[in-house]
Amino acid sequence: MKKLILIFFSVLLLHVVCAAQILNADFEDWTNGNPNNWQTTNSEIYTPILQTTDNYSPSYAVHGQVLPLGTLTLAPSIVSGTDARGFQLNQRPAALEGYYKTSLAGSDNFVVTVILNKNSSSVGGASVTLPPVDSYTKFSVDLFYSTEEVPDTSYISFVILNFLGFPTVGSEFYLDHLSWSSTSDVNGEAGNFPKDFSLEQNYPNPFNPGTKISYSIPEIDNVKIVVYDIIGNEITTLVNKEQPAGNYEVEFNADNVPSGVYFYTLQSGSFTRTMKMLLLK
């Protein structure tokens, strides 16, 4: 009986540990040209995501490359989970970490996005553009939380984007050895309340027709977020009210807006920041 109880709790512990991890985080396991537990933009004709031995550790890594697609281009991207359903989670990680290198042409960007959900609703995350590096370098994406809930699912994506149009053939990235950092305190003592203002890159980007914008304010103040077109005409005001310190997310729906480059500006106190986004219909 004691042996059966020990086996039961061992299996339970294994399940809990596995549920909190990033599956195939070192990209060692591949099936039919795709990394296990990750959704890619690969097809029978195009393979912008490749397995490579040019790795950080131990044997393999992901190599993403922009490919020509007729008169357009195909961006390499990977998203966590089979069919992009994300990974199970039972903790509040403070950051996503990993190792990468890039070779980017023109104004291309390498963007990592993390969305943390609880019962299919967002409770935190981040989206950042990683700086170009030509040798494997560690990155750390700090995660922000809008509630005190513990997420049950994590969506992680990596993609090469050009915010002014399609990415350039020849741009590429290498990615390996992902992990969550130390957990964030539920009461907000770590990773919950921001120390500085921030405005994150919208996700998804490019988008059609909806996208989400995350931002943080370190103190109570009036917050205004306005969307403009490329010549400076105001399209809509997403936020215009006083908000306490915290991490927030607002959605922009562009159903009635034509394709093109748009800008969104956060104004709060003396802080002002503007970011670009691309609507493709």
C-alpha cells in the first residue's frame, strides 16, 4: 500500500512539474520537419522553420528564415503548443528567457510575444522586439500581470516582422534553450506592479482586424491612448481616463479601417511614447 501511495504521488508531482514547463524548450525533438509541441508556418511547399545543429545547447536549435512567396514574402514563426494551443501553466513566471541570434535585413525585426491566460482570458504577458545580435545571446522578457490570478495557459510566439510591410528575404533567426525565470509573487511583490512607464508592441502584428496593446504605468495618473493614421489623422481614442498603477491591456478593432501603417501613442503625465502597427486585410 505504501508503495502504491508513493507511486501515486510521484506521478502527481511529475504532472505538476511538467505542466509548468515549456515543452521541447531546447528544440531537440522534431517530427516531419517541425519541432514537437510547436506550431510553425511550414507547409509541404514552404519551410521557413528548420532544424539546425547551429545551437546553443545541447544538439539542435530552431532556424527561421524569410522566404519569397510570389511577389510577397513568408515570415518564419513558431507558436507554442500543438495547433498553437499553448502550454499548460500553474505558476506566475517573472520572465521568459532563452538564447538567440539574428541576421536581419532592412527594417526587419525579431519579435517575441508571451500571452498568459486564465480560463481563456488574458491575465498578463509582454511583447518586445529583441535587438539584433550575431552570436548566441541570452534574452529575458519581463512579464507583466493585470490581475493577481495564476495563469493556466501560456502562448509564446517568435516571428520576423517588418512594421512597414513584408519582411525581407534573407532575414533569419536562431533560437534555443527557452525557460521561465523565477516565479512572481501573487501579491505583486515581484513582476506585478511596474516601476516605469512602458508601451508594448501590439500583438498580433500585422493584424486583421483586431489587435491588443499592453502598457504599464507606475503611479496613478490620467492615461490617454490614441490611434493615428500615417499622415497624423486621429482614428480613435482607446483609453482616456485616470488609472491606478498597474499593467493594462486594451484592444483595437480595425473593422472599419483600411489596410496600412498606423501609430498608437500613450500619454500619461510627462510620459509620451508612440509605436507603429500594420493592418493587413
